[in-house]
Amino acid sequence: MKPSYYNLTAPAGDGGAVLFNTRSGCMAQLDREHYEAFQTFEANGKEPADEEFREGLLACGFAVKDRENELEAIRLGLLRSRFATETLSLAIALTQDCNFRCVYCYEKDQLRRQVLDGKAIGLLNDCKVTKAQVTLDGSRASHDSRRPLKGGGGSFDAILRNLKLCKDRYKGGIALRMNVDRNNLSEISEVKALLKEEGLDKTVILYLGHVTDENGTCAEGSCLGGCEFTRKNLEFLLDQEDGGERFRNGVPRPITNCCGPGSTATGTARG
Ligand code: SF4
């Protein structure tokens, strides 16, 4: 057997380490003895003497059979997912005329409209849409200044009103995205408290979005770096009542197809 090309290691006290394999998604904690054996295996291919450990490495994908070509296996998985017929994914761009003018918008002149009111909720239910996403970027003042409507004015109150409407009428789940950068990072707890106060904390799942510098969207270095955001997101996930259990997306996982249009039927309002 040989080490996987996709192993990551991080020291974890007492000379041990945490291993993560980005291809299999396996994570394991090794004590000093096993970590040393693993380091030797990675450095010169000398297989660990402990048979159970060797089998574990293979089962978790930290090691692969000598004849296995991991890159080809990934390519095959990608092709298979692209032509799979078990499920149908549809991405429908209803309009490119967005009614917001968010300060960090990366779409620039290719905008989308986002509306979730009573009429839309009925439509979502009729069409059996099981998930919807809404964005709220902090307190009223903060949200309305970051995400003004095209014609001016804010949307905070309308969003809160519609979330309450969804609680009673929408049959699917609502994911509430809070796009964070340095300007609104301190307001995460405020949004959590608001959801609790309004009785929405059980029906709405809050998660953090990372505002990144696409098309020069970061005004005066306001964006968080990748590590900064990851640390903040981890804190946020661990601070959940269930220790982050329901946020499976918070943990890195292998995906066979990272590009939606590769396996999704995509259409605009005109077809
Ligand atoms: S970021 Fe804001 S302005 Fe840009 S497409 Fe999304 S809702 Fe519209």
C-alpha cells in the first residue's frame, strides 16, 4: 500500500496528530506512536508494523492500494455524477433584475431578484420546494445599509415579517444566511437573539456566509481572510445548542462535483 495523496495532518498535543483525508472525508486522531509510524510511512513508504493500524489506514483512505490511481478515481466519480440519472437538479434563474443593491455584490451588472412573501410561499409549497434561503446581515441599521433596495430604503422589517409568515405557512426549511465581514461580525449574537425573541430560532437555521473580494467587493480591507472566517465560523458552530451537530456543511467533506452547472439543468426565465 502507499500513502494517499490527499492526507492533511495537524499536530494535536503529546506528539500525536489529527489526520484528515480530503478524498474520503475521514478524520482520525493518532497518538505519538502511531503518528510516528504514519510519518515514516508517508516519508519512505515503510508500512506500519501494526496490522490493525494498517487496515484502518486503508479503510479510511489514508492509505491506498499500490495499483490505485486516486486522480483517475476522482475523474471517474466526476463523470459518473455528471451523467447520473437518479436525481434531477434544476437551477432556474427567474430574473436577472435584482431588486437589491448590496454593497458587497459580486454579480455587478448580472443581478438576481430575491423575494419571499406570502404569494411566493404559496408557490413554493405548491411546487414542493423543500428549502429556501433568506439573507439578513445583522441589526436593522447594519442590514439596511449593507443591502439597500434598488430604489432606496431597507428590507429588514419586510424580511422579519416574511420569516414569521414562513414559520406559520411554509412547509419547507428556511436557511438564514448572514454575510459577514469586519463591519458586521460583532452582530452575530444580535441576530441569534433576534431569532430567539421572535420565536424563529427553531424553524430558521442561521449560517454564516463569507464576503470575499470577488470583483473588488471588499471596501477598505473589510473582508475577513480565509483563516479568520474559518475560525469565526467554527466558534459560531460550536456555540450552537447542539454543538454544531446540524451544521454538516461546517465540516469539510469530499464532493464529487464542485460545479452546479456540471450536473444541473440550468435555465433562465425564457428557457
Ligand atoms: S448580493 Fe445583493 S445585489 Fe447582489 S445579486 Fe445578491 S441580493 Fe442582489
